Amino acid sequence: MSSFFPAALLRNLKPDNFTIALLVTVALASFLPCTGQTAVVFGNITTVAIGALFFLHGAKLSREAVVAGVMHWRLHLLVLASTFILFPLLGLALRPLALTFLTPELYVGILFLCALPSTVQSSIALTAMARGNVPAAICSASASNFIGIFLAPILVGLLVAKGAESKSSVDAVLSIVMQLLLPFLAGQFLRRWIGRWVDRHKAMLKFVDQGSILLVVYTAFSEAVSEGLWHTISVETLVALSLFSIVLLALVLGLMTFISRRLGFNKEDEIAIVFCGSKKSLASGVPMAKVLFATHSLGMVILPLMLFHQIQLMICAVIAQRYARRKDDELDSGKVAA
């Protein structure tokens, strides 16, 4: 046991290719930010890429998987409650702590990430790694993303102060409908004709997914750098933001584990609840931030999400392996029925 944990920790502290690409993109925007007409061109390309992203997500989402998982409603309600109720409440409750170490602009970013839906790919992958209820994870994560398209902008409007640099509610709703919802619904409508093709070309979806995020990050940080981002964000602030993210994630993980056990869920369901209920989606969050917030405040808004994204992956990967090892021990000792 003593040799397992450090090895797992070291493996999962190693950044993946996409994290490295994010860091390179931030560095590129810091030293070579796009400005003027170039920024306008990049902004238009980013808008098209985001529309394509949500169109492909709509085409990929299986209605059968969602319908099949609806019967496990207690599990799904708990995951949704964690994502859209517990996270926002914790974000508000931790306000005194956040504003002690962080700027008000970064705290807006924290509230924004608290309003976002769960991830899909990583929630399912971690649940599978931990030998949890994968069908339930697929359903919960997919439902969270779909509901989040409608609910996240409403939560942002409720959580973020009116003085923050967010767009008006009418503009935000129209932007969400035009840039996110309509492409998503179009993908869902056309799934019967293009669904198999999309399923066979998952690499393309991954390319559009990650490419659109990198475009938004580049344009957002270019604008933020031009506005003096790195003159207002110190190393100490980044450390404080990382520690705050760890505290927030630890609270959610602990509470979801405790609640799922108190409600009598079995171990497989507990695993799905813990992982689906503790994630926040970078793939959905970055495009939504571009739609909901003014351009010059975008860098500050997505910075907490970017840090939280990597922290949740590293910590939850270690927890997933510990879950998997504990199941092996239970199977070896005959505590789990065949």
C-alpha cells in the first residue's frame, strides 16, 4: 500500500498533452497576443468553432443512454444537486475566505465555475477506472451537460453581482440560444442520420473540442494580457487560487461520499456519484464564458476554471485508483458477492 499511493500520485501529476497545450497557448498569448483586426478574425473563428463543438456534442449524445438511465433517478438527482446546488452554495459560503486572498474578479471566476455542469469524458473514465456504475455515470454526466446549457446562465445571473463584467441577461440568453443551444439541438435532430458517422470519427470531435477551447483561451488571454493581466496576478495569487480550488474540491468529494453512503447507495453507485458530482466542465465552461462575459474580463473568469480542471483530474485519478484497489481487496477477501 505504501508503494502504491506515491506511484499513482506521480503518474497522475504528470500533465497530459492537452494540459501542456493549454500552458503553451497561455504562454503564446502572453508573449504574442492577438490585437486589432487579428483579434476580430480570431474571435469570428472561435465563434464558428464553438458552434461546431456543440453541434457535434448534440449529434454524439445518445438518447437511448439517457432514457436507459432515467430509472436511476435518485442517483441522478443527487449528482445534479451537487453540481447545481452544492457547488454554488459552497462558492457563496467560502466568499470571505476567497476575498481574503483573491481579487473580486477571480472570485467571479470561482462563482462561474461553481455554476457549470459536470464533465462527460473524465467523469465516465474515472468511474470506469474505479469500477463504478458506468451506465449511470454516462446518463448523469450527459444530463448535467444538457441541463447546464439552460441552467448555468441562470445560476451565473443569480451568483454574479450586477456590477460584474457580465453581459445583460437578455443578451446572454440570446447568445446562449444562438451559439450553443441551436447547434446542439440541430446535432440532436440530425443524429439519426449522422450519429454513426460521428461515433466512428470521435477523434474529429476531440479535435474540435480541444481546438475550440484553445482558441477561446488564446483570444481571452490575449485580451487579458493587453489589459495587464500578469501585472495584477502574482505567483502568490496563483498559489492561493490553487489552494482554494483544492479546498472546494475536497469539500464536495467529502460531502458526496458521506451523503451517498448515508442514503444507502452501493459502492458502484457511490463511485458514479462522487466523480460525476465533483467535476466541472472546461469544455462547456470556456465557450459559455465567452458568451456570458465581456471580452476584457474573460481571462480572469476562466483562469480559476483552468486551474480547477487540472486539479480535479489529478486528485480524482488518485482516488479512482484507490477505489479500484479497495474493490480488489474486497473481492479477494470474499466481501463482494459474485
